[in-house]
Amino acid sequence: MEEQWLLTVTVSENDINWIKSGKEIWLNNRMFDIKSSRIENGNYTFTGLYDDDETRLVKQLQKNQQENSADNKVLAQLFQLLMSPYDNSSLQLTFYKKIKTEFLLTATPRLSTQSISIITPPPQA
């Protein structure tokens, strides 16, 4: 059944974005699994299938990386500050401003909801 859904596309050798050489390319913003290929006059002719499941997975991973990049920048600055062998006041000032505005403002509500109420009375003397 898969054979009837095979597509044949022609792509210039310079426009190919290989994911796995000879097996998978990124084509028209989608993953394309290669069943067979041939090259002629600088153009590849591929026969294969678009892999929409893998395309969704790749796009989700890219989205997650973009969302985590802001956190990673703050973490990288912290490590840079900690590893710095000399006094770098401007770096410290920038880092502490970022921590104050980005981390504390977003983390404080989450941290305050994590506290546990103590329901036992204090000991009697």
C-alpha cells in the first residue's frame, strides 16, 4: 500500500537540507523519507514519502528549545559569573538585574504556592 503513495521530487543539489545523508531530507518545511534517489546534472530526483509524524516532532522540539532559550541565557550568565577569575562588576550588575526582573517575578508566585501550612501548635513550655 505504501508504494502507491510514493512521491517523486526533483531538487537542486545546492538546495538540499540533509537530515540523514541518503535517507532523509527537509523539504518544503517537512521531513521527507527517501526510498530511492539519483543525481543528474546537479539535480537530485528523490522518490519517497513525507513523514508528518516526524515533522510534528521536530517542530515541537524546536518550539521547546525556543521557550527554554531565555532560561538558558540566564543560566549561562550565572555560570559565566561564577567562573570569572576577576571582578566583573558590569556583568554582576547585569546578571542581578536579570535575576530580579526575570526570575524572581516569575518564580515567586510559583514558590509561594508550594509552602505547606503547619497545623500543629507550637510546644508548650
